[in-house]
Amino acid sequence: MKKLFVLPLILFLVAGLCFAEVNEQTSEIPVIEKFDLEIYAGFPVHWTNAKHDQGFYWFNPGYTMEDKSVTANTSIGLSMTFNFNKKIGLNLDADFFYGAKLAGFSNPSSDYISMFGMNFLMGPMFYLYNSNFLRIPLTVGSHFYYYSDDLWMPDLIGYDPLNPISHSSAGFWANRRDFQFGPVISLGIQFHFNENIYIFSRTNVSVDLFRWHQINYIADDGTGSGTNKAQTKAEAEFAVSWGVKPVLGIGIKF
């Protein structure tokens, strides 16, 4: 996990050197654009640890276990900033990812397929430093995190977690949807080459406090008779999760 912070740290050090060398020309009052559009690649990592009755997943109340999941993946993102003046603006940021490996979900390690997810940030942006060459924006706002995945779980028809059926073609498809919400803080660096384009690096750190999740099961008895059973359950809870997302991208000014 420490490697996630190396790139942002290096960029901040570089920004510090650039800041020290800013001359009178770059420190002039900058021209503020009404709208900035940013396209970037990111590496979001989101960690969830909810301690509750695993009967939610297995439809077997009383079987308690920690529900841990970690998503880590590359993503493509889009960010929009509406600048009110040279000090403050409004930032909307969203990234999308597809496919990842999750650790947990009642197993030490599980490979999920057909996974889709997104992160969404919205909040006011404050420019800690703002010149024609270098800008340091800080955003404090709200964070939304969502993903859905499908997983085949073999040998779980009539599931007993302490005595699973062995050597059987029975099992079920499990579809899980997770939605989490909480505060977020984002700190970035922008290097402006001209009046139209700039490159930037930014790191978002979120702490989600509310969680809504749903599980859908379609069970197959393994006999080929086509007799399947479907069950659905959903719940909302307060569960602390955290996320970090370093990004690197290109911005266009309008």
C-alpha cells in the first residue's frame, strides 16, 4: 500500500521546487477559465470491512463472519470544474473500472468476474495556490462508491458452511451490488503549459460511513433438470470503509 503514495509524494516535492522558482511573470494574476475538463487514468483502491451476521449472504442466520472486500484496479476518469473566481470552484469527478480481484467476501481470496464499478466525487474546490503556471487545488466534498459483480460458487446448494458438499456440479451464481457514501478530500497539482492545456496529478482519500448492499442468488442443483432457485436480499448499515485514488491526467481549459 505504501507504493500508492510514492508517486503523489514525488509530484508534491517537484511542485515544491517549481513553486520556489516561480518568477514574477508566473506569479501574475492568472486568467481564470469558467470551465475545466480533465481526462485521467487512476488506480483506485477501496477497502470494506463490515462485521455483521453472514446469514445475509448465506441465508443462514447465526453464521457470523467478517465481510471483507478490497477492490484495486486501473480506471478511466473524467473530472469537471466550474470556476467561480480565482479562489474557489465546484468539482465533479467520476471514474469507471471493469474487472478486478477482491480479497475476502467470506473467503481468503476470490476471483470475481463481470465486475463493474465507479467512484464519484462532488464538492467545492479551493485553490491553495494559483498562478499562470502552477495551481494547487483542494476539494472537500462527498464520495459515492458503487460496484456490482458476479461470482460462481460451486457445491453450495443446501449450503452448510461447516460441511460443504464435495465433488458436485451443484452451486449458484451470486450477484452482489454495493453502494457506499461518505466524505472525501482531494489534493492535486496542476502544471499549466499554455492557455489551453495542463497536466495534473491528484490523490483522493475517502472515508465511507453508510453502506447499502444487495445479494442475488440463482442456484443450480447440478442435475441438468433446469430446476433453479432464486433468492434476493438487501440491507443498509453503517460501516466504515476507506479508499485512496492517485490519478494522472491531462486537463483542457475552456
